[in-house]
Amino acid sequence: MGRYIVFLCSRCGMPRYAREGQRTAKCPYCNFQIRLDKIRILCRVEDSRAAREMVEKYKAKILIRRGMKLR
Ligand SMILES: [Zn+2]
């Protein structure tokens, strides 16, 4: 079972997750190709369900901070 990393897009700051060891991931919000060796990892989790939960948690926090405006 692979591990997953949760991180923020280095361009728009929205959270997403990827499998550990993956080199890049595309941000669904701004289409930026994120280089995973350049980002700060928020946390590591054991499965994709936990990864999705963490992403939702971070997303809610960020949207509240931004006044619920998603651009
Ligand atoms: Zn982005």
C-alpha cells in the first residue's frame, strides 16, 4: 500500500494530494504543474481516503481565510 502526501499548490495555494514518490501533480484549480520536490508537505497519510479527508480539511480552512471566495 502506497503512502500519500498532502501539500499546497505552489501557485494558488490550494491543497491537493498525490502518491508519495510521484514527481509532479497538476493542480485542479489553476492547472499548474506542481513539482513535488519543490513543495512543502503538509502531512503524509496511509491511504487515499485519509488523503482526501485531509485535503477537505485544509481546503475548508483556506476558504474561510479567503472569505469563501474561490478563484
Ligand atoms: Zn493551483
